[in-house]
Amino acid sequence: MNETLTRVATQLALIGSLIFSPAASPAFAQGTGASSPGSSAAMQPGEPARSATASNRALSLTPDYSMGRSFFPHYTLPYKPLQLPEPTLTNSPRIEQLIEGGQLMLSLEDAISLALENNMDIAVQRFTPSLDEAALLRARSGVNGRLVFDPVLTGTGYISKASLPINNPFLSGVTSLPSGAAPVVPDLISHNGTANFNYTQGFATGTQLQVTLNNMRSSINFPGDLFNPYVESSLTVQMTQPLLNGFGKLANTRYILEARNTVKVGESQFAQQVINSVTQVANDYWELVYARENVKVEQATVGVDQQLYENNRKQLEIGTMAPLDVITAESQLASDQQALVQAQTTQLQDETTLLVAITKDPLAMTLSGVEIVPTTPIPTPDVIESIPLQTAVQEAWKKRPELEQAALNLKNAGIEVRATKNELLPSVNLFLLYEQYGISGLASSTTIPSGFVALRSEPVLLAGAAQAAIETSALPLIVADQASSTVATTSNGGLTDGWNSMIHNNYPTYEAGINLTLPIRNRAAQADNAQASLTQRQQEVQYRQAQNNIVLNVRQALTALAQGRAAVTAAEKAQMLAKQTLDDERKKYQLGASTSYNVVLRTRDLTAAEGTLLRDRINLVEAEVNFNQAMGRTLDLNQITIADARAGKISHVPNIPGSMDTNGVPGK
């Protein structure tokens, strides 16, 4: 019995090793991905290496939803839903710390930090990598592919009792009735119990393994069975391996490889959203700066108009000026007052736009009636970067997330082409089957003709010619009365005896064969391959289109930067000349060679020149912000990490190059 238990334990250990064997480990998937058909994208001119803006999993502060929950040691975890926290829809504490006396004292660095913590566009896009990781987890299970890589253990158990009428007088155990007696229909009563187990698992090579363990206990009031009740067990191991269609790792892990690339696409899209949001917040910040300064310019213009109108009215009263001049001055005052109202409206709109971009709840009580006061002064770079277009484009191709996404999509298209090419082949599957049975139970009373004897160890009747040999052997005999046809038994066996018989391979079955499926026209596979090939060609064109768009963006950014610098230079000169003209007009007025009207006009010209200079300086700053976006430098220059952006918690305040802090010290 100890040897029997040892064999049973060995068999169960073998099954257990199959259950916990890996199906599709990340290691081989990564190795396959390195030589995947999408590597053709690497041959495209200017294909970027892994962008520095892409998220590094080792640095990410968010859970990796592609790994799933471990079965060991908490075996119930895979069957429980995830408990995700509710999204935080309140503003981060940083914004309250910046409010002083009803004013939000906001620097550009603080605005970008608040955007990384609170911007809703970033918050929405933050879910994209996690959703792609969940899709990768599903792909690893193999549910969407040819084979299910996750092991599946199925168990079935039931008990039954059946009573069937017997209408056949020739069955054993049915006696004839006396003449004239009413027939009594006997019943055949059976009791059955079943405990069956099935284990199925697919592997990356296309191999499918199925192990089935069936156990049945049955008893019946029919005297013909050798064992009654009896226990019957069977173990079946079947393996199927495709030889053409479905052979190899690529054919069976295509969705895993594509899902891995899709995760990278999602991370790149999130990085792109961060870049876009940071750029937009910076532009919104400088637009608010311009709007506030423009209100001051308009207020100065209205002040000059008011002075001119009052002077003209006084001269009209003393009779030294015509009424038309007074009406003209009053009309100009009204027109500039309207411009002031428009400037104030624009300031309010820009303030609201920036507030929405840096908060999750712009209507929070702490922000009610708060005025945003930008504290970062307007920088004017002395030297504008002069870089050849070809060099700038090459740098942008390496850093722009859009090109990385196009390369990954092209890589997935190449995987589809190779996978659908395999699906064009006929289906030729090799299968191997091994099956073994075991039976035991209580030996029933058996009718034996005179001159026969039965062995207890073998459920076979031996002829009388072999009786002498059997009697002299060591085999146990069934004790029987030779004059009687009924043999009484005392043998009794259970499940362990049945397993012992099964493990000893007493009744084996071996099978091996090949299944062939040959689609005659194979149009579905042809269509899939044609669609995959066309998609690959389309992705190649889209890759070049993305490259060309980057070329256009870089060229426009360089042009805007150069024109912005030239415009600022011209505006500075115009402002300087307007100031000199005003000074000369004032000297002439003091000498009596000019009028106050001319002085006011020159003052208006200076105010207009200062407004133009302000607008050109803001345009130059925004041109530099847009140039950094076109070059893919935004995150690096601002020292922003994707890990912080994904977590929504900024560990340090971004450092804006060229900007001035509140103490007038430029950022490094």
C-alpha cells in the first residue's frame, strides 16, 4: 500500500507541475519582439530610438495592471475585483498655499506644477497607459488568440440513483411466474457517483496539453458484473502540436507582442499630452501677462485722451479752439474707453482660461473672487538659437512622441503581416494520446459452471484443465463449492486500489496521428493577409507623413522664432524713437514752438509703441515655447518626469530656463 500511495503522489505531483508551468513568460515575448516584423520600422529614415519622454516602468509610481494578481500565496485574489480609489476631483493643496490677500501669486513654474497636478486633460490621459496594460494582461491570458495560456482546471461531480423496469425474462435474476399469476415487473436499480477533473493549457509554441482524470463508482442489482459495486478510474493525457498553421511563437503570441507595443504607444500618448498641456499652460500664462499689461497700456491711452479732451474743452471755452476739435477728442476718448473695456474683458477671459487649466475645481470656495497675479517677468532672450533645419529635424525625430507612436504602429502592422502569412498555410496537427484505466471493487457472487475455478486477482474464469496448475500456485482462489454454480466472495477494493491498477499501467492505450484541414479556396485567410499587408503599407506612408509634419512644425517654429526676435528688435527701436519724439515735442512745447495737442499725440504714439513692443515680446516668448514643443524639448528643459506626471504628485518645482524668479534671478 505504501508503494501505491507513493505512485499516486508522484502522479499528482506531475499534474501539479503542469498546472504551475508558465504559459507565456515576458522573457520570451520580449525576445520575440526584438525580432518582430515591425523591426522594418527601424529601417525607416529617422526612426526615433525610445523617446526620453516615454514612461520608464522602473520609475513609475503607478501600479502595473499588466501583471495581474498572483495565485500564490493568496489563492483567492485572482477571483476578486480590483478596488480602485475614487478619482480626486479637488484641487491640490499647492494652490491654496499661493493665495495671499485674495490674490493668487502665480509664477510660471507654479503654473506648470499646478497643471501637472490638476489639469483635467492630463488626468483623463493618465488612464490610457493603465487601460493598455489591462489589455496586455488579457492578451497574456490568450483569450483573444488561438490558445488559452492560463491553465484551466475543470471539475465535475455528481451522484445519481436510477430505477428502470425490466421487461425481458431472459435477463439473469428474473424467474418465471406460476401459471395464471399476475406478472410482477422487476426493476433494475443503480447507484452512480462521479468525480471528474480536466486540466487544459496552451503554450506559446502552439502546443495544447489536456489531462483528464475520471473516477466513477457504480453499483447495480444485476448479478452479471464481476465487481459490484465497483470503482473505475482513467487518466488521459493528450497533446496537440500544429506543424504548419499555428506553429511557432509569433503565430500564438501576436496579440501579446502587439499589446506590449500598444502599452508603449499609450505611454507616448500620455507624454505627448503632458507636453501639449505644459505648452498650452505656458502660452495661457503669457497671454494673461500680456492681457494685464495691455490693460495698463489702454488705461494710459485713456488717460492721455482724457487730458487732451479736457485741454481742448478749456481752449474751446476761452475761444482759442474750434468745437470740431473738441468733438474729435471726445470721440477718440470714447473709442479708447471701449478698447479698455475689451482689454479688461480679455484679461478676465485669459484669467479664467488659465485657472481652468491649473485646477480641477475652478469654482472652489477658496478660489472665489481670487485674482491671478503673474509674478514671472517677461524674459527677452538676447540670443535666439540658430540651428540648421536638417540638424533641428534630426533632433526632433528622436524626441517627438508622435514619431515614436507611428513607429510602434508600423511595428504592430509588421507583426500582423507575418501572423496572417502563417494563417495561409493548411492546418496539420500532430496529436499524441496516452490513456490508462484501473478498476476495483467488491467482487460479486458469480455463477461458475462445474469444473471451473476463479482467481481473485484476475476477474477471469479459468477452465478446469488449468485447475490443477492454479491450485498448486500461490494465487489466491475464490472459495467455492464445486457442486454449486454460485461462488461467494470476500474481495473488497476502493479508489486507491483502482488508482493502483491505473498507475501500474495494466490497461494502457496509446494513440498518435495527424489531422489535416485543407481550405479549398482559403479566401478568408487571403483577405486577412491582404488587409494586414495594406495596413502595413498605409502605416509606412503615415510614418513618412509624421516625419514631414515634424519638418513643417520645426520650420515654422524656427521661422516664428527668427521673426519674433526681429519684431522685438524693431519694436524696441520704434519705442525708443517714439520716446525721443515725445521728449523733443515736450521741449518744443516748453519753448512755445508746439501745442499741448501735439504733445498729447506724441504721448499716444509712445503708448502705442509700448503696446506693440509688449505684444512682440510676448509673441517671442510664446514662439520659444512652441519651438521647444516642436523640438520635443519641453519636458527635458522644464525638468519634468513622466513618473511625477503619471502619479500627479510633483516632487519638485519645474525649473524654467531663462525665466526670472521673484528675486530677479534667472533660471538655469
